[in-house]
Amino acid sequence: MSQVERRQVRSSRVSRRSLIKGTVAASIAAPLIGAANGWGPFRSRDKFLAMAQAAPIQFDLVPSGIAALFPGATATVYITPGDTADDVQVVARNLPSNMTFTCYFIQHRTKPFGAAQYCMDLKTDAYGSGTAYFHGITRHAYAMIAESAGTSADQSGSMSGTQLEHFGIWFSSLTDARSVLNNPGLTGTPFDGGSPPAHAGPQAMNDGSDAPKFTGVPTVPAPSARTPVPSAPTNLQATALDSTDLRLTWTNNATNADSILIYDATENQQIATADGAATSTVLSVSPGGHYCAYIYAYNSAGYSGASNVTCADTPP
């Protein structure tokens, strides 16, 4: 049995930029009495993930500026094309924890990045996981500026302006980046010519390829080549061991799970993580409380269905 301690995190306000108004749905770990979390138009984590996993255009991001200290960082961009605009979802794991990142469409994935367009913020939880959502023009995203008026090549032919065919994630705060990466000499990234210029911190991840990413051709692997989503855990039960320890047990039906994610059922917040082969864990809680939880199995293909919800009371 593994002991998983719940971590307290400070609630922070999601920043909103005026360039493009995207809806941010950040997965923020919180105590069992933490603040509620919204999922934008998806209404729930299950619906958010179901749409992401069905998206016809998918590609992974790779660590760039965080590669040395966070080599296991992963993120996947999911694009569902629409008639007038597209739905863009990002699911990230193993990034620096409790951190705000900014996401940009960019002309080039590495320096010099060229033209860029801010689309959304992504906030990570105490475990380095986060999700974000943006609704806007993606497959034909372009920058129209006086210095580069005219047309440029796009996957569908010659298009107006400068095409933005790449995606990157930046530290929102240069101060945070210097602290997390233990490098006081890091510099930020200016994204416009204003006075003062709009800056982000250094780049954290990019799409890892010089080929255009926002193509109109589906890039989802064939079903035979995909890693299957793990089977959902069942028979989740909660037992108070004493006033501060709550044991969860379950039937682990997955043979390919990387981890088991534990959620507070009252606030729909991830509160702990267990090994993918685990069948139990213990949460540190407060005396005299009523606690409800559910769990998912997770691997690189995505999330299983949710388990049943279970509840237990701890003595005072």
C-alpha cells in the first residue's frame, strides 16, 4: 500500500488576455474542501477528455526550455475542426507544479519565433498536470501585419498574411521560470513591438517539428497502432482508519495504466495519484469530516471511465 499525502495549494485567479478570449479549464489540485473548478462548455472532465481523445488532429509537444530538469514533461494538443472556428484542447503532465503557462500559435517553433498569437493560459496543479481550451481559428491561423502584408504558403495553398503553423508553451512569468529552473540569468521572450513590449518567460515546450502542425489532414494514429485507454477501476470503497487517515480500495481492471488519479467527488478536483498497478491508498484528511471520492486509470492514450463514487466519515 502506498501513502499519498494530499497537498494544499493556493487558489489563484486565471489570467485573461484581451488579444483572444479563450476559456481556460485548469485542473487544479485542492484539498477536499477546495474551490470549485469549471470545465467551460464541456461541463465535466469526462466530456472534456472524450472530445480531446476523439479529435481528428492530434500532436505531442516536447520539452524545450525545461528539458534538463523536467525531461518527462508531456503535453498533447487536440484540434477538432469546426465550420467557422476550431476547438483546441491541451492536456499536459509532469510540468513544473502550481505554475501558469501561456500558449501561443507561432510562425517558427524555435528562435527566432517570428509572428505569434496568444491563445490561452494553462495552469498546472500540485502534480504538474493541467488542461486548457481555446475556441478560434487554428488550421488557418495567420498574422496580418504591415511588415509582412501579402500571402504565404499554407497546407491548402497560398493564404493571407504570415501563417502560424506551430504551437508552443511559455512560462507566463519570467520570475517563476528563473526560480523553477534555478537560472537567474534567464531572459524573457518579447512578442510584440509595443511600449513596453508584451513579454512571456522562456519557452517551456514546442511541437518538436519543422513541418506544419495545423494541417487539415487528420493525424490520429490508426486504431491498430494506438495504445488502448485503460479499463476503468470498479468497486471503490472508503474506510476511515482514524480521525486523519482515509483508506481507499478498489478493483484495478487495467493492465496498462501508468497511474491512478484520485478525485474529490464534491469539488471534482484531483487530490492524489497512485501507481498504475495499485489497488489501495491512504489519504491524509481532517478530523470530523465527510469525504467522497472517485478515481480514474490513466496512460498515454488518455483516461479510463470514472469509478463509482464512495464516501466515508472520519471521527472528530
